[in-house]
Amino acid sequence: MNKGVVLEKHKRFMIVMTNEGEFIKAKLREDVDIGEEIPFSPIQVPKWSTIYQSKKYVSVMAAAILLLAFLPIYQFISPDKAYGLVTVDINPSLEFTVNSNYDVIDAEGYNEDGRTIIKGLKDQVIGQPLNVAVSLLITKGNELGYLSNENDIYISSSLTLTEESWGESYERWMEAIQQNYEVNFITINLDNEIFEAAKELSISPTKFVFLRDAQEEGIEIDVEQMKNRSIEDIEADRGKKLDKLISPESIKVNAPFKRGKPENPGNSDHKKNNEKQQEKEEKREEQKEEKEKKNRGNGNNQGNNKSKDDEHPSNKKNENSNKQQNKKEDHPSSKKEKKEKQNQGNNGRQNQNNGNQGQNQNNGNQGQNQNNGNQNQGNNNNN
Amino acid sequence: MLKRLKILNREELSIEETIRLIQQGDGESEIENQLIQKYIPFIQNTATKVCKRYIRTSDDDEFSIALIAFNEAIHNYSENKGSSFLSFASLVIRRRIIDYIRQEQRKKVSLSIDYVDTDKENMENIAEVKASFKEFEQRRETEYRREEIFHLQEQLAVYGITLAEVSEQSPKHQDARENMLMIAKTIIQNPELKEFLIEKKRLPMKALTKSITMSRKTIERNRKYIITLCIVLMEDYRYLQDYLKEWTS
């Protein structure tokens, strides 16, 4: 260890004089005073002048500068560079841009609806993996009323949607979404070329597929109008379905909520709309009936309590109501069944007719409904 | 009248010559007083530097000590003690004030209300006494050296040199350093070269290249280091010189 007298203290070093007349820059020690003799460790400060002078250094530095100039620029930029695109057509059409880490770095709407939906969502979505981004989009779309039941959601991408790129298993993700919303997923894998061509027209690539097809046939289509139409409508307009236009390997349909589509794809738009409305009406009716059923169930309960004293009128009532119920009720939910079961269990005598009719009229009814019948019969026998 | 004229003439003399007069003659107290009077601001300034607080001429003990030290310097000064009288006087004042401050500190301890006579017990252990005495000596040396270093920095500033620059120029190799030491010694031992250095504040290159078989470039490259060595050896740096004595002798 060298020893020396502290001559000067600077911010980052101190100057020390050894007893051999050497003046040295040493590592700073806060605990020493000027004039004190201390052991010290010198610091080597390479001087620029010596670096310039040495030919060895010059060549090394030149090589380093060359490396710096060519190599790392790509690496620095790539994390924020668009690596892939994923577009979602609900009908609001949107596009998510992801970087090489599959984090969303940009989100844009292709049409008016898409831009409205993304306005309040962009900040939340950026930096998220795709699964989170698209889930957020679906939730938001539902809030804003864009999402109806049995909606088709077209997800087209230039990437293959794996666990790595999507953030979780794509299949599991679809299942999770479908538990909350009755939506169908049509997943389409498209070439980068289509994405680029679509980008020029700023139209969703899925719609661009139709546009291209129409142009090949020599039909002029208003692009602006197409942007705002849903893919189902476009399919109807064109009289062609999407899966006919692209190779079957690149399209995957996950449609558990698919309703019966018209046999002829060539049906006119108008007709189709009518059918749609009809279906909707039917559905509404069903829902109404279910509600009524619930109310009746309660009514039953009350009636049961009363009927201990007065049997006949309530019995009749039940007969009628149950008739109706069993007729219309094609898909009884198990919950309601259970309720009924309890009710019936409580008051077997009154449900006598109910049980019989259930058996006779509703052959299609299986499982618990039948069981009810048996139970009721049993009760009847006891009585 | 004649006496007054004499005084006037003497005022025009340099300090060094005045001091020689004082040292030679016996009844020259008037000149001595005048000299001291003239340098009161200098004495005050030096005392302030050492104490790191403002020293008033009226009621600070440190100033009286500095005055006495200055007087002492006048009588002790000789040509070979430093580059100039003021530089020498400054060093003497610093030393005396350090002594005084140490003395005061020791007094404070012994006058403390809580003073317990534990020192005596310690005194019994000879090794401990030796150790504490050595420590005391070391601390005193450090303080003296510190003042010398401050003085050195001031002197270097006159030459436009900082210690950081010296550390960058300082030759790494022992032989090279010894060569530089030889040059510095040559300058100091030769009155003409020494005069040139003090007057012009630069190395007497011409004379050096004549008397020394070393390339001009080498000397010039180590210019700052050589000047620093000259100052260290020339001034009355007792403690710094003592630290370097093995190397310089």
C-alpha cells in the first residue's frame, strides 16, 4: 500500500504526495484532513491525448464506432416497431398494432364506430397483451351497445394466435369470453399483403377480402359504405361467404351460438333482415315466458299454502298454468326446475295433475321434469 | 531632518534590504516599527487564513501572536529561507498561531469543570504515554504540514499552476523523478537561476539546457513538476521537506 500526504481534496479524487516526490491522484477519502499522512490507492485516469496518440487505441476505437453505427440501431428501434396487426370486426372495426413482445403499441378504428369505441379505450389498451386488449374492447363494445347476442366477432391477424402472441391460450380465452357474452368467433389468418393493401384504403382487412373479390368480378363498391357495414351484411350483399374467399386453413370458426342461417347464401339482404327480426321476436317471447314462469312459480307457492284448507280452486289453477308452461317450455333451465321440484314436493296433491300432464304432453321433456312426474305420482298414491 | 531623509530613502528600499538593515544595526527600532506598521494588513490577513475566522487587530489574541511572529521573522530571515521575506513571514506566523491554538486547547481541557484526574492513572503506563505522545506529535505535524500545503498552493497560484495539473504531469518513473529533482536543485543552488525563477515566474530554460544534458522537451514537459519541486525545496517548509528528506537528500 502506498502512503502519502494529502495535499488537496476534490469532489471525486484527492491529490497525494508520496515521500518519493510523486504527486498522485488517489481515491477520495472523506475521513482524512489535508496534511495527514495516509495509505491510499491511486486512480488511473486515461488521458485523451494518450488515447489519440496510440495507434492501437485508434484502430480499436474505429472498430467500436463502426460496430456502434451498424449493429444496435435495429435493436434499439425494434421494440417499438410494428411487428404484427390484429383487427377486430364486431362491427366497429378496429386494429391493434403489436410490437415484437406482442404488447399493443397502437390502436385505431377503421370506421366511425371503431373510432368512438377506441377513444376511451386507447390509454388502457396500450402496453397490454392482446388477450387483455381484445377483452377490454369487447366489454366496452357491450357497454356502448355494439354487442348483441349471437354477434359474430371477426378477428383477423397476420400473426398466428398462440399462447405466446395472444397472452394466453386463444381457445381458452374464447371460452372465457363466451361465458359472459353470447358471441361467435371467426378467426382469420391473413397475409401481410392483404393487411398492407387494406391499410392503404384504411379498411378492415377482412372487409378488404370482399372488396378485392368484387373488384375482380368488375363490380364497383363504395368503400366508405362498406366500412360501416358489418361483415354479415357484406356477406349478404355479395352473396358470398367469407370462407369461400379465402383458403379454408386460414379460417377458424368457433360458433356455439350460431343460429340457423339461411340455406341459400344468395338471399337478399331485406329477406335476411326479416328473418333476423323474426328470430329476435321469438327470442323475446321466450324470455317473457320464462319470466312469467317464474312468477307462476311464486304463485304456486302461495297457492299451495292456501290450498291446505281449500283444495279445488287452486288445483284447477295449477292445472291450467302447468299446461301452458309445459307446452312452451322447450329448454327449461335447471334452476327453475329445482324450484318447481321443491314446490311440488311440498304439496304433492295439488301437483297431481301437473305431473300427469307433464308426462303425457311433453314427451320431449326429459330428466328432471320426468322425475317430477314420478315424484308427483308417488305423492298421489300416498294420498 | 537628516534622519527623516534617511527614513524616506529607506522606504524606497525593498523589504529584504530593509530587513538586512534592521538585522545589522542596533538602534533601528524606528524602521522596524514602521515596517511592522506597514504590514499590519498582511499580518492580519495571514492570521485570518489560519484561524479561518476574521481576526481583529484590536482584541484578538491571535493578532498579537501574529505580530510577535512577524517580528520574529524579521530577525530570523535570511536569503536562503524562502523565495521572499513575506513568504517566509507568512510561514512563521502560521506556525506560531498553530502553536498558540494548540496551547489554548490544552488549557481548555485542564480548566474544565468536569475535570477528573484520570490522566495521572494513564501516565503510569509507559507504553500508553509513549503512544499518546506520538499521536500528539503526529497531529501537530499534520497541522503544520497543512499550513505549509496551503502556503504551497498560494505560491503555485502565482505561477498559474494547480496541484491537479502537477499530479497529471508528475513522472511515474522513479528515475525520471530523480532527474527532475536534480534540475530543481540546480536551480535553487544557483542564485542567478533562482532569481530568474522568482522574478520571471518561469524556468530559466536557456541556462538549464547549457548546464544539464537533458533534452529541452523533457524539461518543458515536466515544467510544472519542476517548479513545484523548486518551491517545496526553496521555501521554509520544515515539515514537508522533512517528509521528503529521504528522497531529496
